[in-house]
Amino acid sequence: MPMKDLSRAGLAMLFGGLAASATLPVLAADMNLRGRFHLDAAVYDEDRVPLSNGFTNRRTRIGVSGSLNDTWSGQIEYDFGENGVSANDVWLQRSFGPGSLRIGQFKVPMGLNELTSSNNMTFIERASNSNIVADSRRLGVGYDVSNGPMIFQTMVYGRSIGGRQDGDMPIGAAARFVMAPRIAGDALLHLGISAAYEDRQDYTTLRFRDRPEARPDGNRLIDTGNVTDVDSSFKVGLEFAVQKGPVSAEAERFAQDVAKRGMQLAIVSNNPDEQYVQGVARALGVDSELTLSPHVLMDQKPSPAMVRRVMQAAGVIDGSRVVGVGDGLTDILAYWAAEIEQYRLVVTDPNEANGYILRP
């Protein structure tokens, strides 16, 4: 295909999703073909886990990149590797103030190993801590600025192309600062720190897994299984590298904190005693909310179905999210001992209280 036609095809792909009001005038597109092919072969000397020797088409990428006009540049690249077709980099970029503004799908600014091109890595695979913790490519808006040996990058991001589209997507923000001065003549020192916070919204399941070092065999030697009820995650990364001529060394440290959605404890009864509720709340160190139950409960111990109806009628919480039922203060203390978070004390009877654990 002639380069002129290829450029037009690339531009059509790049701008096909933009609204008409955001049409970009292309004055003199200068697009170039790009791609890579990485084939991995492995022979294993396994001990406990059987591993299969073989080959794998690790990366087969093709795309276009370059300048669209005097202001904008862009890149489109898709991967046709072993696991099917997926979008890699799909973005537009322009100068903005002292730095550059980028929109589309690209890598979240976290981790030296993650942000290093697979064409320039020491090994064909990245380190497991980088694969597991650092986010890869996401849709979002980023801003980069550099001044001599200093680089600052930031990004606000959501899901990735091809990811789930049901429910509210995760919203994250990341920032990275790098110092890369030259030392001892021609040696280069790299020091970096990054952090990322992500509110998981409706995407409440995470899984941490990896196939270390080589991927011809499909076994994931690291796998936590599904981590459910995740509310948010916070990640921090430290980077160190030094290079002198053909010799280089690098190390990274990642830490991640996953905040799970705390259960809510509601106490529902027919004879609320505000003083008692407040006393239990103070004992547990939580806030309380007093809601009167309708008289339908009478003097009998309420059934779970009746309590659900009462809670819904009172607008306290969605009764369909009840996942546990208990009786009395002993259950309240048991839930508290189990470190269930975000208690919600609704109403109580000091003689016969019903405790309910609810998903927030």
C-alpha cells in the first residue's frame, strides 16, 4: 500500500471515533509504519508443576505513527499475538504549555520496567512485580513535562479498550517523577517514584497473577484468585537504574494497598431505644443512625423477610443486600471482632435485637 494511502487509512482509524465538532484539520500528515515480532521458545526443567516446552508468538504488532499536522501527532498500534487481537497504543498528542497533552489509550505512568518498550527490555518478559502491580494501557488523559534530567508525568484514566463496559468504569489517577542525571562522566543514574489511586466503582473484583519469565507454557505460577468486594487500590513504586556504556542494572519496588468494601451492620427491631443505640455505637467507635421501624413488627421477633421490607420502607438500605443474620448484642460484637467495617446502627431493642450484615 502506498504511504499516502496508508496515512489516510491510519488517520481514518485514529479519528473515526471523534465527534464532528472535534474534527481535526490534517494539513500534511507524515505517518510511518511501525511494528515488531517477538517469538519466545522455552525448555523447562520443572520440579513440582508440569511445564510444557514449546514456542509462543509473544508479540506481533503493526501500526502507524507520526505527525498529523504542525500541532498534533498520533499513534495506532494493534497486537496480533498468541492470545488474539488487542489494541495497544491509540492516542493523539500535542504541545500544551511547557509539556505535552495526550488523549487516548496509552500506558499509565508507573514503573520503569513497565514503561520501557519491549524492544528495549533486557529480557522478553517484564519482572513479575511490574506485571502484577503496575497498570498497563488505559483510556485517559495524560500530561508530561520535562526539564533537563527531570521528568514529571500524570494521567487520569478509566478502563482499557476491549475491557468491560457494563456499570460505572474504574476511575484512577497516577503521577510519576523521575530524575535521570549523568554521573561520573558518561554514566547515567535513574531515580523515580510513582503513585496511583483507583476507585473501582462497579468493577469490584481484582486478580493478581503472572506467568514469570517465559510464557510458552500457560501455567500461572503466581495467582491470588479473585479478590472480591474491592473498593479502591493505592499503589506506590520506586525505581532505580544505572547505566555505563553497555552495562546496566535496575531494580524496582512496588507496594499496593487494596481497600475492600466494608460490610455494614444494621440493627433492626420494633422498640428502638436511642440511648442504647448510641451506647453501642460509642462502644464500637462508629457512627449511628436512628430509624423507627413500622408498628407491623408488633412484639414478635421479626423474620428476615419482614425486616427487609421494613428497611426498604424506611429507606435505610436495600434489603436485597442482606448476607447475614444474627441475634442480639453478642452477634454485633462478633461482627466487630471479625473487623467488619462501616457499621450502620439503625434501630435496636435492648432485649431482642436483630443484627444484619449488609454489603455497602
